[in-house]
Amino acid sequence: MKVLLIIHRQQARGQELVASQLGEEFLSRGMEVRVVSLYPGDFSLPFSGTISCLNLHSSISVWNLQKWFEFSRWVADFDPDIIQANGGDTLKFLALTSFLLPQKAKRIFNNGGVMGYYLKSTFQKRLNAFFLSRMNGLVSVSDYSRSDLDKLFNPTVPHQVIPVSIIPPDQQETDNVEFTWIHIGGFTPEKNHKGLIAIFSEAVKQGIEGNLILVGKGPLKPEIERQVDRLNLEKRVRFAGALIDPWSMISNRSVLLLPSAIEGMPAVLGEALCLGVPSICYTIGGVEQLLKEFPSLIGIAPGQSKSFVTTMLHLQKNWDFHLGKSMQDKKRAQQFFSISRAADDFLNFYKKL
């Protein structure tokens, strides 16, 4: 089987990482896989095969007819059985180019987010309904993501939930016993960095130990840097940038903070679970599904920043108890988020189309 995976950009974000890891697993099984990136990027994704780039420069260029024909030539050269769009503008681009592609290739949209969060106008919804109508199959990362998409568009093509998969990251043993509060995610509105800094600022006032490390990059980073300066947190908040292996730099007493506005099923939460790292998160989107699966996760009602702070202080005071619960979930998490499991699920879905 030949599979062509389309990603938004070569960057350290969930959809791109998951897609490249899935492609690498397919390669290890003897399949032919190629990755096409719509926009240029400089992050080294974990995929040893060919990554081509269409070099689009804005969302408007997704409508560039010349790029459609360029992509269609790549498809004709590779002759894939499956073309899978993975987040960002990939659904839009695959739908628009679908009229130029061979009917043999089944078109899949891998829905890793919550579309209803982004689509506000009737025009946006109708346009995306058209994009989805050009797909042969849909995959959603969580029950919540599937329910959201089904409610908005009522699609008639096969639609399956395949939970996010990860390759458990390396975590180096360190002698650092100081607390590390860590957040991993792009600086975009849905990740709620502004709310996170406000939470951490209040926790500092109440005597929280340790520093906050922010891993990632994105358009809102300058605004968050200014917020950190205004709150005099320069010595307590570190901007680490986009890292290939962020977990290798943290201390042995680390906690993931995830007060997101919306999430499909965050891969970073899966990574924390697979490492036995305690996590505190808002109970939004697909996070609720994970809370049912893993007792060690600590969920806070969305927007309840005071409760978030109180929970941070309680977790720090009762560290051994919470670490023990997280370690109990570790083995089950590694099975739940297994890349091998996900590859099997995708292949079985492909065969049904």
C-alpha cells in the first residue's frame, strides 16, 4: 500500500508529529510513504522518508491553481492508494485539488481538533461542508472531536475515532530536584498561554516553588513575553522555544500544565502519561475522554483559575502521592497511545473504504 500524508508545515506541533510518526511506522512495515508539507518549516520531523514542500506562503495561496497542478503531478508520479490530510489547511487543499487527482486514491481527513471552535460564520461552515464532501473517509482523534464534526456537518462517509498515538519520548534522569512546571504547545489562542501566565503569577504569590518552562513557538509569543515582563516573572518563566525532545530537559519533579481553551486529544498529555509525569488540565474537548481512562490526570473545570492554582499547591505538597498515581497509569498509557495500535487502526480503516 502507498500512502501520501499531507501536513501543514514542518513544525513541532501535534498533528505534524503524529502524522510523521505514523508515516515512519508505515515505513517500518514495508509500505511506501511520502509526506507533503504545504508551507515551509525548519523543524526536523521524525520521518526518515521523503518530505516534499509546496512552498505555499499564506492561506490565500491554497487557492493557487498552479500549486494544484504541481501537487497533482506529484500524486500521479507516486500513485498512492491513500491521500491523508492532517490538520491546518490540508483539508482545504486536498478538497480543492481533488478534481485533478485519480479516483483510485482514497482521500482521508484526519481531524485532530475541534472544528466547531474555529468555524463561526455560516459561510465558513458551508465551505468546510464542501471540503468534507470531497473526502472518502474521516478520522477523528476523540469522541468529542467526532461528535463536534458530526453535529456540524452530518457527514455521510465512514467516520471513525482513532485516538492520538505517540512514541514515548526519552526522559533523562537528572539530579535537579527543584519543581518544574512545564507547558508544551504553540503560542496560539487555543492553548491559552495568557491564562496560564495569570495562573502561574497567582501561584507564585501564594508561595509555589519552581519555575515555569514554556516550550514552543508561535504568533502570540511576543504578547506572552510582554505579559511575563508586566508581572515581573522574568526570573520564574523560561521561554525554551521549539525543541525536538523537550522532556529530556525537565527535572525529576515536573508537572505538565494544560489550561487550554479547546483540545481534540492533546498528544503532549499522552507523552506526560507515558512518562508518568503528573498533569493538571482543564476538562475540555477530548481531555474528558482521557480523564475517564487515566485516574492520575487532574481535571479542572474550564475557566476556574483559582481551583487550578489551589490544585498546583496541593499537588506540590502531596508530590509522592500524585507521582505514585501517575506511575500506576504509565504502562496502560503506553499501550493506549501505542503507535503500533494506531497504525493497525488506520490500516483497518483504509481497507474499509
